[in-house]
Amino acid sequence: MATLIYNGVRLNIVSTEYISFKQVPTEDGVDAIYTEFEIAVTAWFNPAATASAGPGKQAREGGFPANLTDAPNPGQPGDQLGDSLVNLRQMLSPNRRQLTYLVGGKVVVSSPPGAVLNPGGENPAVAAGVDARYGPIVKGLKVTKIAGDKSARVYFHVVTWLQDFVPDKSTATRIVLANRYTTSSSMDEDYWSVRHVQGQMQVDANQLQFSGLLTPDAFRQAAFLPIPPGFKRDGVEVTVSSDNTTLDYSFVDTETKLALGLRSMATRIEGNCTAGSESPIANLRAVAKGARASANMGMAWGMALLDPLGLVGPGIKGLFDATGAAMDSILPQLKANGIVRIWGQRDARKEDLMKLGVNILFDRFAPMNGGVLGIGNKPPRFVSLYCTQDLSERFIEVRAEFFAPIGVVGWSLVNPPNQNIPKMMSLETNIVGGAEAGTENTLKGDGTGNSPMPPGGGGTRGNWLGAMVAALLSQPGTLPQLPAAANVVDQPAFQ
């Protein structure tokens, strides 16, 4: 004989209409998520069979649990049919109550998962909670026949979702039931790649509710693909289903032209640097002017040697004036300047971003190290340095112009202009420096470095977005907390 117990109510004189077992797959049909158990039975309500127990009455098997142990008259029948219909409807209608279905005293289905003690007794001890999909769900409860004033035939239909149910054994072995995703890649005209990922993760609501060791980060790290070396993750979007068992997600991994390092406070760097020379000898007139200036310089040197005190001619002053005019006519004009724009993540300090910008400029113009004379390893000398900040965003712009050392100027006199540039500016793809901004020592431009991850686990989320998902997954039915900025008291960022 079959027996069905739901929410502590034991249905007696049961006839099973049907019981179905159906594996529920993922949308692409590849993975089996769980098994859907659907049970439909008819039973008889009668004071001597299934009935509620009013005050002072002993409940029959499956009556109200509160009256099972303290009723004064153990042999007294339950309530009359009218009272039982009202009372038992209230017991059999709610969803997410313990369900046990037995045949010949053997457990066929028990949901939510857990050990069923004393399954054939009047008060079986069962686990509490929900099944894998926040069930069991009551699909139908109706009276199909009333015989006289004591008996009624009742139809009861319930469905539950479980992982590969095996009686008397733990069925909760997986928390993430399935994670299916699609990927697509594209390449731009310079052969840089972009990867788009879209997927869906499904979790067991029973395990989600009762495990005290899990965090949403653990789920999302399990779902999201790792960030490939040389790529940066952007555009993370997540949607939690209304029943809190499904997480739809998407993100974009973009190959970076400049990898900033895993610990970088900067998220994006742009800018440009310029170095070169401009010769004052642009035409024949300039050649003649230079020749004249050189001749005047020679004459000034001769007169200075003959008349150093300037008794007859201009003396030393004339020497300097003539030399300066000659240099202006023949020496090339060297230019070395750069501009760096840096965006930082939400916790970045603008001072750190500014230092990073200066370090990048120092690296680009490192061939001019040594100050004015070009001796030693001092950073190149500034002609000008400006810093611009955005008042709302974590953004810094650094602009600088550098002084060309004497050695570089002399080199430019005897070499073509294209050979001057490597003497003034580094053309390496990697940029050395930036440790003061929390980055790795070298900013990789060769496609081998790592980029900073979004805050949280494994590059899966930002701050309040993660807090929202955490609230929905760990506390179903509750609202997520407001962002910290909206609270009266500042709260630490969700980690």
C-alpha cells in the first residue's frame, strides 16, 4: 500500500493516480540538472482515517503535529469532515513543506533531501528546507467526491525536483548543477582579439540554503572562465532568476595593447610621446645666414684674442654674441614632450596615478638620462610639467616637456635626424616603472602580461553588483543592501 505524507499530514486509504520521473536538462540538452518527481494521489478524509484533531482529541495518523503528543484521549476519532476539510486544506496547500512518499513502507521519494526516520510511524522525523528548485510545489488539491457527512475523496498533486534521488542516502552532492556557456571571438584590423562569453549557471537551492561555507564568489568563480594572459575583462553582466536558482551572465575579454599588471590601481592608460629635431637650415637663405654667422663668430674669436679687454672692438661680449648667433643658425632644435592619460579603478588614489604618469614619461625619455650634461643616470630634466585631474572620476592627465642634454645636441649635429630619435626616446613596447602606483614593475606591451581584475573573486564582479547577487543567492526573498554611498553610515566595500 502507498502512503503519502505532506507537511505532517498522512494521507490514508491512498490510491496513486500516477508518479512520474523526468530528468530536466539544460537548455542545450547536454547536462541533466535534476530529476522532476510528480506525484498525484487520491485519499479519503474520514474521522477514522485522515482527519484533523480538534481540542481534546487525539489526531489520527497525519493529523496536526501539535496534537500528536498531548491529546488526553488517544483512542478518540478526529474531527468531523467539515472541520477536517477546512483544517487540512490549510496544511496541504502551502508549498515548500516536507514530502515523503512510501510504497510498502519503503521510501520512494523524500523531499527536501534528508534522512527519513521512522517512515512507517505516525510522526516520521524528516529534514526541513527546500528542494533543488525551491519546492516541493503543490499543483492541485481538490475534493472529487463527498459521501454523506463523514467521508470525502480528495485529489492531491505535488511536484518536487531532486538530484538523482536514492533513498536512505545523501542526494545533495553537487551545488552547481550545470554551467553552460557559449564563446565567440573577433579580431580587428591590427590582429587584436576580443572574446565574448555568455552563459547560464544553475545551482541547487537546497544546498544553497543550508551550506554555511559557500559564498556567491565561489559560484561565480566556478562559472566564469579565467581571464587569459594579456586580456582585460570588461562588461560583466549578471541576472539572477526570480526563483534564485539560475544565474545568467556575460562578459567581454579584450586583448590589451598594454598590460598594467594584476595589482594595478590603473585600469586604462592612453597618451603619446614626441621626440625629434628641427634644423634651422631650411633653404639657401638659411645656409647663407649660417655661413655669415659662422664668419662673424670667427672674427669675434680673433678680435677677442687680440683685444680681450674690448679697448678697440666688442671684446668678450662680442664673442658671446657672435657665438650665440652662430649656434642659433646651425644647431637643430630638439623637441621631447609627452602626454599620459590614466583612468583608475574606484579605490585608486589620484596621487598614485599621477606618479605612474610621471614614471611612464621618465621611461619613454630614459635615453636622455643624466640631466643637462647627460652624465649619470638621473631622470631627464623637465622644461615643463603639468597635471590635470577630473573632479569626479579617477582620472589624471600628465603633460611634460624635457630638456635635451648637450650630448644629444652634439650627436644631432653630425647625424641624420632619424638617428636622433632613439637617442631621445625609448621605442620599446614594454614600459618599465610604475611600482609606486601599485602595479607590477613593467607594463607589458608585448602581449604577455596580465591586466587588473575587477574587485572580488576571480574578476567576476564590482562592489555593489556583487553585493546584490550575494543577497539574492544567499538570502532568497530579501532585498539587497543599498550601495554604501546611499547609507547614512559608511559601510566597508563588499569583499
